[in-house]
Amino acid sequence: MQNDDMIWSVINQQFCSFKSKIAAERTFCRNENNVTGLCLRSSCPLANSRYATIREHDGRVFLYLKTIERAHSPKNLWEKVRLSRDYGKAMEQLNEHLEYFPKFLQHRNKQRLTKIHQYLIRMRKIALKVKPKLVGVHKKTERREARREEKAVKAAKLEGAIEKELLGRLATGAYGDIYNFPETEWMKALETKEAEYDGNEQQKQEEELEEAEEEEEELVEFVEDFDEEEDEDDLEDAGEMMGGQVGSSGDESSEVDSDSDDDGDVGGKRAAPTGGSDEDKPKAKKQPKKERRKKPAGPRVNIEYEEEEEGEREMLSATAW
């Protein structure tokens, strides 16, 4: 048979594992089912055979009830009732189940329910906010990892240099046939060399094409148009030259006519005069020679004069620039 007064006298005067005396004035209780958290006769869950408390598990609120009828079965000592998430409905359930309990327990349980609902609301609000994740910094491990990285980089550079040197010697034939090298490494070296050779050949071809294009552009030149005055002066100079040649040819033709006249008189026939003598022909006035200009850089012009005497054609050509 359970006696509450005897249990309290032992807890109060002798020893209790849940008692913690922090200050001289008050003694606290570490039992989870204590409503107030203080070591008192009215709020002690061990010294009261009729007791009620409220606890929270994973965001849900539960009411725990203890009665004297279940004292003989410790595993069924506490009755667990789940309360509603709504604060008003939870208060109604609390009033219903604690109707015949002491007023002190009713009041304390209502205070505990209110406090639990308040901190659950705060927890939901904090969960919705975005917070930066704090990560611990270990300086020793970071320094150690940095040293390892530096050593790894140095080792990688050294290995690369050794590999290049060995491949260069192998390509030059320094080792000959005394070593049997892996085929993969040899093929890799050949591929790199071929890639370099192809790049150089492509670059040379591009340079040759550029040079050929430049030469083709240089072959084409643009020249200014000819001046009409210069062309007229060149034609006049050519005409003067031709005039002198025509005069000399007229003298020769007159001599030929006189000889033919003499022959006609002897034979009783006389050829018809075809051209006049030098006296009949008016002498061409010699024009003052103009100063010769520089030859233009234009094309060559050929001028031809024709005279017909007794079926003979004389071609006189003059060249002017």
C-alpha cells in the first residue's frame, strides 16, 4: 500500500536522486514529470498518488495522468492523452480530464500548456527563416591539407619534367632497342608530335596563301586618264615629221616624171602628167618647232598616210608617243 506522507518524509529529510540544491533558498527537481520544477510536497510526482502533467514530443502536446488505482502496475501507472493542436480545444480537453483534480494541478497544467504552445509557435517561425549554416573551422587540418597540396603539385611537376625528358631521349634514339617501353606511352608521344607537325604545316600554308594574295593585288594598278592637250601636241609633232618626208618624196617623183617625158618624146608618145612640179606646188610654211614635252605613260599610237601614184602605194608611218 502506497503512503504519500512516508514517501515525502524520506525524500525531504533523507535522499532523492532528482533533488538539486543550487541556491540556499530553493531546491529544484530534475524529474521530467514535475509540473513546476521545484522540490515541493504539492508538485512532487513521487509523493503524490494522484498527479497530472503535460509534456511535448516532436511538436505534439500530451497530457499524463496518474491515479492510485494503477499504483500496483508500474508499467501502466501513467495514462497518456494526446491534446489538440488548437489551443482552445486543448484547453477544453484539459478541463474535461482534470475536472476532479486539485486546483493547484489544474492551474499549473494550464500554465504549462500555454508556455509549450508559445515556444512551438516560435519554433515554426524560426524554421521558416533562412539561416546560414555554421561550419567549424579546423586550422590545423587546413594547414596540413595545404602542405599536402603543395607537395603534390611539386611532385606532379617533377614527374612531368621526367616524362618529357625520357620521351625526348626515346625520340632521338638515345636508348636504342635495349628497353621495352609501354606502347601506350609511346603512342601518346607520337600523337603529340604529329599534332605539333600538323599545326606547323597549317601555319605555313596560311602564310603562303597570304603572300600569293598580296602578289596578285600588286599586279593590278590604276592609271590616270590621258590629257587631250598632250594627245593633240603629239599628233602635231607627228604631222610635221610626216610633212618633211612628203616633201622629199615629191622631189623624187618630179625627177621620175621628167625622165619619163624625155622617153615619151623620143617614142612619139607622152604620158599624161599626174603630178605638178615643185614650182607649181606651194611650199609648206615651216612652223616653229614647239618645245617637246615629256612622253606620256600612255599606249603607243601608230598613224599611217597613204598616196597612190600609177598603181603604186607608198606607206609612210610615223610613230608618236
